[in-house]
Amino acid sequence: MTAAGDAAVVALEKTPEQLAVLADAGVVDAGGRGLVVMLDALRSTLTGHTPTRSVYEPAPRPLLAEAPARPAPQFEVMYLLTGCDAAAADTLRDRLAELGDSVAIAAAPSQSYSVHVHTDDAGAAVEAGLTAGQLSRIVISALSSGANGLPAGSWTRERAVLAVVDGDGAAELFAGEGACVLRPGPDASPGSAPAADISAHQLVRAVVDTGAAQVMVLPNGYVAVEELVAGCTAALGWGVDVVPVPTGSMVQGLAALAVHDPASQAVDDGYTMARAAGAARHGSVRTATQRALTWAGTCEPGDGLGIAGDEVLIVARDVAGAAIGLLDLLLASGGDLVTVLVGAGIDDEDAAVLSDLLDKHMHDRHPGTELVTYRTGHRGDALLIGVE
């Protein structure tokens, strides 16, 4: 018991070195001080001897008038890490220290670790954990109390829709339907698929910039889950009610936007939009870049690939053939409306020819089903296809 109390004192006196806010206030950690008191009381009860300890008086650092205050991190990230050894945990600790402060990695039973950090980049903190092992019990909380947000009554409208889209045509299409637009950044390789690189910071800024008290967010497959959760959580600190709608593609986003009703309650609007998005069967068509074995057989470079549910289900000689095969597959259980979004990799002349081919196929094989085609100019997939 004596050794435990002495070790606790050593750890307590190091706490100002571990957390800048303690050093600035000139105090030790209150929880640690309480633990020392408990251990000393237990020692006194068992041995009859009460140790003499230092008296900790606050000794704040002098304020420097010209030193700007470092803004507090926006997010608290916690998770349970498994499948990780001590060396990997130390590496993770160093990485989290680069991302923020209040880093704590405590060994838990069954070779697991409890991880805690305050950071501005919640997504990077989660990614660092995924590099080290398997994560569970992930909790991302906004540390902002909303004091820096807009004052009540300053919103310019009650509700807005924020859609994350790629391509000039897509931006015009969604904006024309009344949505605010957020676009992924440019890629170094023209025509390549944009990474899911919308950060929580960008999302929060875009949400606040809508000027709305309630915002329906359509990620459309361009926002990583951890960034979406962190961004929506942080927006709550600004006093904005955010409803993320699970849209995995821009065609699902269009389906959700079509049923948006700003006059209804936010919960009703969100449910209706989510239901419309989920009911929109969707897939994509891209060009194979290498020889590979797929669920639909072997593909060669230049083949058209029809993809649904992250699996290649159609292999054809070209994009048009893959599109026709994918349309037939998606329409096997029926459908009233087919939406085709044409990407940047198809020029205007080829797009016109493709549109004519799809029109003829729909007329011959699926009469009564409407086909609409938009030139969105998105990167990556040649076509995005949705069926409602």
C-alpha cells in the first residue's frame, strides 16, 4: 500500500507535463489527487501511519498578452482497441499525440486497450486505431458547447439540404433542385475517382454556411462514416439540428431530394428521404484497367464492368454493353424510373451515342419505364445508374 501511494504521487506530479491546461493553471490533476488521498487514507487505516504529502497550491503561468490562445480541440474520440500488442499501442500513442492532446491509452483485460484523445481530426484518430488493430465501442463527441456558434434567431431559413456531389453537372443538377452543394477536392489524376476526402471540418463549415437551423445531409458516398458522424456531432455544438440521410450514391441522393418536404417535421422529412434513398436500387459502370477474375467471369482491360453491391455482376465488351446488362439486372424486379448519370470519362459524342442505345433498349425491353440521363461529369465510374 505504501508503494502504491508513493507511485501515485510520482504520477500525480507529472500531470502538468502531460496536459497543457493543467500547466497553464498551475495545478495537478484533480482526479489523480483524489486517488492519492484515498490510498493514503487506506494506508493510515491499515498501518496507523499517515504519510506527509506536499501541499499543492495553484501556481498559474503568467499570461502573455501577445501569445494567442490555442483553440481547444473540437472532438473527443474514444474506442476499445483489440488485436494490438504493446509496441503498436506505443506507436498509436505517438500518432495520437500528433493529432491532439489528452491522449490516454490504458491496458484493459483480454489484451485490449482503452483509447482516448481530444482532437480536431476525429477521422484521423479513428484511422490511426484501425491501423493498430480492431476497433469497437467508438464514441465521437463534440467538445464545443456551442458558445462560438450563431446566436439563436440568426438562421436565415428553417431547413436546408446539403448534398455532397462530384462534377460540375452534378453541382448544377442538385443546386437546381434546391440543395446546397459541397464538393470533394480536386484529384491529382484527372478522371480518377475522388477519395472520400470530405473531412468533418469541411462538413461542419458547409452545414453552418447553409444558414439553416435544420440541415439534411446527403453524403452520396463521398464522406467516410467516421467523418460524417464527427461532423454532424460537431454541428450540434453550433446549435444546428443535423439529419444525415444514408445515400451511398448520387442517384440515391436524387431520389431522396425528390421527396424532400421542408414543410414537414424534420424527423418525418428525414425518414421519408431515407426510405426513398433505400428503395432506389443502384449500381455503376466502369472500364476495367487490368485482367481480373470477377463474379461474372474474367475481365480484360477495356471491358465494361457492371457493378452492384460492390461486386462485379456484368462483364461486357464495352461500357454500353455493361450498362444494358446492369439495367436489365436492376429492373428484374420492376421499376418506374431509371436515372443514368454520365461521368467525365465519356465525351459528349460518346455520351449521345450511349444515350440513344439505352433509349432504344428501354423501349424494346422495358416499355413504360422512364429513362432520364444527366451529364454530371463525376470522376471515377463511367456511369451511375439508379432505379426507382
